[in-house]
Amino acid sequence: MNREQGFALPTVVIVSVVLFVVMLAAISSVSSIRGALLAQYYQQLAREAAESGAEFAANCLDANSNIVTWTVAKPLKPNTDCTGTEVVACTSMPHPAGCDVNSSTNMYSTFSVAPPSSANLFDYIVTVTATVNLVRSGTTTVWNNYSIAMRYDPVKKSQPAFPSVPTFGSSGVISAFSDGYLWGWGCNGSSQFGDGTTTNKLIPGRLIAMSDVVDIVSAAINSTSGTVTALKSNGSVWAWGYNADGQIGNGTTTTQSTPTQVISSGVVKIYPVKSASGVVHETVYALKSDGSLWAWGYNGSGQVGNNSTTNQLTPVQIIASGVSKVYATGYNVYVIKSDGSLWAWGSGTNGPVGNNSTTNQLTPVQIIASGVSSVITTWFGAYAIKSDGSLWAWGYNGAGQVGNNSTTNRLTPVQVIASGVSQMIASASSPYPARLVIKTDGSLWAWGSNTYGQVGNNSTTNQLTPVQIMASGVVKASANDLTTFAIKSDGSLWAWGYNTTYGTVGNNSTTNRLTPVQIMASGVTAAGADSYSAYALKSDGSLWIWGNNSNGVVGNGTLTTQLVPYQAISSGVTQVNFSSTLVYALKSDGTAWAISNNNTACNLNGTNPSTYNPRIPVQIAIPPIIIKSRAY
């Protein structure tokens, strides 16, 4: 019995030791597993911090047109802006909001993003170093950390499309895009790109952080004096750029380098108007949904309409209600009200107001009491089409432009055609192109200046009354130059008028053409000319150009005058913005193309890289927007 008890004690001790060892192993194993789980958790936090850093970098690139705005010395961190400048101080624990990706009393995660390397012009490789720091309680002392370095290859979102053909000035381009932002390129001498700088933007990109833009207009975009006005979907109006006449509308005459809100809501249409060719005086008009009309800016001839000739630096209400249509030229404004009445004001020179005076009219005055459906503004004159199909005219009449069998300026409206008027075509910038009317029966009528045969009646004598030029079938006409064009319902294109030197008519001749001649047999949907260069757009999407080619706009790689239409683009074109110095064409796939000499420092062709003297169609290089993608 005693022996058995003596033998049992060692056994108990041995068993106890074994159990203790097993328990220690179990505790160690649990502790090891817990440590591994914690390490895995902290590594996941570090990975999430790296993801946040990559997303921050992609957003900064996106907001700044793919331009890297931070440096090695000032990397991106959770508490910086896109330039790497600290915006939140993080000197005490727990850190304040904005310092970390994740944080608690004893832990915080952060990231640091160095300037990315470039795989190509628009694709960046972003390297992010992310860290989870463990802090001793009540101190800022880091006693352990978990770090990870990750590389990200940004992917492209869908490439934003041109919703309409770009508009341009002498040295800059701005367009509202399908992504709702403003994009542009060219010279930026007066901060017309709204980016807070005067640095030229030679590669197309987003201009400013403004979305939901529904209309973008500018009366002048050039290297030193461009002003831009934008309408947003919420009815607010914003402006920036050159401001010598108060055309920004912010109460100053100081250049505005970033967008400023001019009107907060209610606007449905904006109308900025440059006062004259080569002059950067600008007046802006805004039509509100309640039918009120507001104006601001240059007021030298009383065109603001506020009974003054002092420039108006903030928006002022000109008409309280009832406005349905607005037509503005450099010096005069015409408004049709919902009751069909026509009102006008501005310069009185040559009688364009129509109030039987040549004195500037400083407030709106009624010109026609009722029935007006549309107005055509011209050089110091105007035409009104009434709902009964009659045409009325007044203003400058030196070559019979009014059409009332006289060359005396007409100070009040006079009826020129009694009925049947469907369209009236007249140049707003010059008195010399012919005045044209298309009647409801498809006949084309013309009158006015005729030195080069632009009327088309086989004469070079000014035509003082409307004369029929084509008997039927005319659906469109153009008279913005000294050469006149008409498109018939069968798609044929006809031309006549000035043809000397440049062959603008397009009939393989440089002799002025006094009667219409067919240039293209079918398929034409649009045509026109500017400074002796001409174009036609066909239903198959092809673009044809001819005439003056001194700026390479024909698109055939030369500067040689083109006497017959040349196919510059073979298909896909839906819209054209045409001038003798630069042509923009919008294609059905949302891409835009440019044709010009591109011999300025502003790269109006928008190519990447900038191409000098291309003289052929080149695609405007709008880059895709990038977003964060995968790590590797």
C-alpha cells in the first residue's frame, strides 16, 4: 500500500509536468496565432491605406488634366491637397480628422505617394507607401509598424466625347464635354481657361473643376483678352477671364483667373456679344425662365439698356417679363416678347434701332407692335419676319440692303416682301454680301450689294429690290461672304459671286460668276464660305473644301489655291465649324478633327504632340480620364 502510494506520487508529478508543457505549448500556439492574425489585420489596413493613396493620386491627376501637381519633397498624404501642401496639422494623438486613413487611440494608418512615373503621356504608374503605426498609450511614440509598397497602373474611363463641334477664338478653344466638364487648349494670356494661371495649355485637357455645364460661350478668345461665360444645369451663370469692361459681372474690372458666379439661378440662355471685329468690348445678356432679361458689361452705345452709357459691372434687369427671344449684335439688341412685339435699343448710327432716330437708344423701345416671329441682325440694320410671312427691314441702306428701292438709310421698319417668306439670310458682320430670302415655295430671292455678282441676277449693279434668282427647290442658302451658295432639295449645290484669285465658287475658274452654277450634283446638306475659303458637308459624312488655302484649311497638305471641291475627310462628319484659318469637324463617334496651318504657339489643332504646319486633318487629342485600377 505504501509502495503503491510512493509510486503514484512521481507519476502525478510527471503527468503534471507533461500537462504543464502541453498547456504552455497551447498558450504559445494561441499567442502565435493571435499575433499572426493581428499582423494580417494590420497588413490589410496598410493595403487599404495604399488603395486610398492610389485613389487620391488618380483624382488629383483627373482634376488637373493629367498634370502631376505634387513633388518628391511634397508627396501626397491624407492631410495634404493635390500639391502636397499640408492642410491639417497632425502633431498630437489621437490625430484630428483628415490626418489618417484609419485611426484609434493607439493606432493610425497613413500613406505617402511620390510623383508617378509615366508609361506614356496619359498613363501613369503610381507607387504608394502605406504604413500602420502602433502607438504607446498616451504618447505619440510609435513602438511598431507595418508597411507595404504597392504600384498601381491607372486604367482609362471611357473617353469623353465632343457633344458639339468646338468653338474657337483667334488663339484659344473651349468646349463643354460629355463628361460635363470644360476642356480646352491654346493660349491663356488672360486666364480664359479659368485655372488660376496665365500658362498656355498646348495639350487639350480639363480646364477647371466645374461640372454640369450646359452652355459655354465666349465673345473673344485670344491670347491676351479672352472672356468666357458658362451656364450650368441649375441655371447659374459663371464667368472668368478678361474683364476690362465689367463683362465678368462681378462688380470689378479686374481679370478673373478662376470662375466666379454671376447669377445664382433661373437662367435658361446666355448671349455674350463682342462689339466689333477686332475689338474686345463685350456685353452679356441672360434670359431667365420667368421671361426677364438681364445685362452687364460694355455699354458705350447704350446696348446694356439701363438708360446709361457707363459700363455695367454687375447684372441689371432690363425687361421684367415676357421676353421669349433675344437677338444681339455688337451695338444693338432686339427682343421679341411673348405677345409678338419687337423691342430694340443700342446704337442709333444708320438707324438700326428702327425708332425713326439716329441717336443711341438707352432703354428698350417698341418697334413693331405684334406678329414678329424672328429677327435677322445685320451690319447696322435688321430684318423682321412676321407670322403672316411678310418681311420688314430698316437700318443701313448704302447699296440697297433694305430692299425698298432706295439707297437712303431707313429709320423705321418698311415692308419689303408681303408674304411667303420662310427664311432670311444676311451677314451680321458686313454690308457687302447679298441679302437672301427663301420662300415657302422654294424660290430664292436676292438683293443688295452686287459688285461681284453676288446677287446672282447676271449683273454687277447693286440690286435695290428683291429679285428672283432660283424658281424652286431651294432649302438652304449662305451669304456670309461675297460668294453666295444655295442647296436644293435634291442635294445639289449651286454657287455664284466673287471668284477672283481664290476660286471660291468652286467651278474651276477664277472669273466672277454672275449667275448660279452647279458645283456638286447631290448629297450636300450644308455649305458656306469665310474669307474666300468654302466648304460643303454631304449626307455621307464627307467634308469637301476649296478656295483660299493660304492657311492650309483645304486639308490636302498644301497651301495652293483649290479651284474645285476637295474631299478633306471621307466619312463620319456631322458638324463643321468653318473659317479660313481653322476648320473643326465633329464626327459621329464623338471625335473632333482640325485642319489648319497651326503655325501659332497656341496649338489650336489640339494635337499631341503639337504639329506645325500639318495642313491635313488631324485628330484633336482629348485624353481619356484615368481612374485607380489594379495593384501589382
